[in-house]
Amino acid sequence: MTVRTTVLDNGMTIITDAMPHLESAALGVWVKSGSRSETQQQHGVSHLLEHMAFKGTTTRSAREIAETIESVGGDINAATSIEHTGYFARVLKDDVGLAGDILADILQNSVFDENELAREQRVICQEIGATHDNPDDHVFDLFQEAAFPGQPIGRTILGTEESVRTFDAQAIRDYMDAHYVGDQMVMSAAGNVDHDQLVDLAQDRFHDLKPSGAPVPERARYTGGEFREVSDHEQAHIVLGLEGRAYNTDGFYAAQILSTVLGGGMSSRLFQEVRERRGLCYSVYAFHWAFADSGVFGVAASTGAEDVGELVPVILDELHRATRDITDAEVSRVRAQIRAGLLMSLESPSARAGQLARQQVLWGRPIPLQETVERINRIDAERVKHVAGQLFSDTRPAVASIGPVAGMPEYDRIAGAFA
């Protein structure tokens, strides 16, 4: 596989990873703009824009967009995250040009018809309602807000029903004009794709793109705190976390390894202690979400009302135990897991295209696999324990819980474990 990169005069980056043995290709455009790019008045507009991009352009109706890609057996989709938005397609090798043309069309010529907008606002409000009905999802929204209160990075990606209904077509255009600029956009493709042809397509179809000038997102300020929502759900859903590491900071890879040691599979410490040995819950895992300038390290679990009081202290004990006795054998096993995951992702053109785009957005360049493996292999148990000690002491946790959580320890007691 050969990765090639070209930066157009307008600042847009084109990245391809040739996999000529395949009959298909995945391609997309990723924009360095997500929910944290929004002001308070724009809450939810990134996600609404992602929906509206498929609802008609000056040359294609919403139905024609869908029929054009599906008539060649392809598919097209999009996703909004905290720090970026992606629009992507998967097609046979002969239809890469068609897919690229559609992506360029929806990202530059969308008309944002008022009738389509009204319908899509209703759809998103239903999506928001569905999320609130699902405590597995909603608890993470509350957790993010507890970690970063009063900031764009702490607000939900979907927005609120009130905010979503306020947007008109001009508000969406204004947001798109400000943030969808050349140096914030990456076209990435993997599979049976020709780099030079994709560069020619991008130069032709994105030549009017404004090169720069996107507003800089507000810097993240981790605070911590608690949201506790007592309800009559069958299960108590709990997320407990602390400030993590940003992508470009010392300790990022160690924090990634730490999260897997603690809760990254059936052999992890939390799974073995909390579920297998004590039977306190069905689901428990750890995670580390890195952002451009901050991060969160957390543990998520679901349990019954009768076990919620015991569950949290056991999790706290496991976090602190990790600062003392993580072994080289555990770290070696996790390094093997991460390496296997990286290699497996190379077999999927969709995963590879997305990975390359995110690397470009986050680090400013594609990261060779061997470079990532070497960085991970340099992390030993002492380094992981050191980072664990930094993460789990002299800090204020973020805690969110939904369900029968009245018996959960009070926040001050949980916070005291990290003082």
C-alpha cells in the first residue's frame, strides 16, 4: 500500500492509499469542524448541516443524490463528531469519479430548501428524544457536560430541540461558509483509486473553495463535576472519569494502553474483577478520548440498584491499584492487541480512508504504521503506572449516572478518592 499526499493551492489536502488488488474504493471529505466549533447560538448546527447536505443541491434533488449512488451499487453517508465531520462513500473502482463528484456537489451546492429543513429538524428532534430515552447514550452526554461545563466541547453533538428548531437556511450557510474552508478539509481515499485522477477531480470541483479563515475553537478547560439523574430504569448507568491526554501531548499513548489494561476486553482488570470475580455488572469498560487540547479518561458500567453501592468503590480501587502494580506482561499483551487492531484496519478501505483523514486533521500528516507501532512499543509498565498516577491523583472527577442510583456513593466521597 502506498500513501500519497497533495495539498491544493486552496489548502485542501488530498490523501490516497492505493490498494490495487481491490475492486472497490472508499473516499470521503473530512472537515476540521464539529460540535466544539459552534457558539452557544449555533448549538447543533454542525450535525444539522451534515443532514442537510444530502437534501438537494442546485443540480440534484435529495432523491437523485440517493439514486445516483445506489444505481451503481454504492453507498454514501456522513457523521459528526466533537472535532470533525466526515462525508464518505464506498463504490466500485470505476465509480470513484462519480462519488467524488457527488461529494463535491453536496459540500458546495446544497440549497438548504426550507421544506426539507423543516422535515429534517423534526427528524433530528426525534433523534434527540430517542437519545434521551436511551440511558446508555444519554449518560455519556451528561458525562461530557460534567467534564467540560459551559463550553462547546461539553455540549451535545445533536443540540437541543429548542436550538435545532431556531436554525434557518441562512444560519446553515453562514456556518458552512465560515468553517468549510480549504485548509480545514481533507479528501481521503483508499482502495483501487488513482491519486492523480483524484487530485484532478478535487482541483476541478473545489477550485472556488475559500482557502482559510475558519474561527479557532474555544480552548477546552476540564473542570469535573456530577450529573445524577435518579429514574425508574431497570439498570443504573454510570460513567466516571478524569482529565485525559490530548493527541499531541506526552502520555497520550500510555493513557491509551492504560485504558485497555483496565477495561479493554475480557482479560482486562475491570472485567475480571468487577464482572467475573464479583458479578457486580454485565457491562464494564474503560476508555480514553483524546481531543486537540485535552481529553477524558473514563470507566463506564451498568448494574442493578442492589449493586450500585458496591460497584463504584471497586472501580475506584482498581484505578488506584493500576498506579502500583501493572506488569510488563499486561502491557505487552495490550501492545499486541493494539498492533493487531491497526493491521486489521488496513484491510478495510473505509477504515483506512477515515484513519488517514483523521491523522491529517489531528497531526497534520498521515502517520506511518511502523511509526505508531514504535511509539507504542516504547511504552513499558513503569511508564503506564506513572501516567496512571498523574491521571488518578490531585484531580476532580467527572461523574454521570442515570437510573436507580440513589445508593451510589455521594460525589464528595468519590472526589475524595482522587484528592
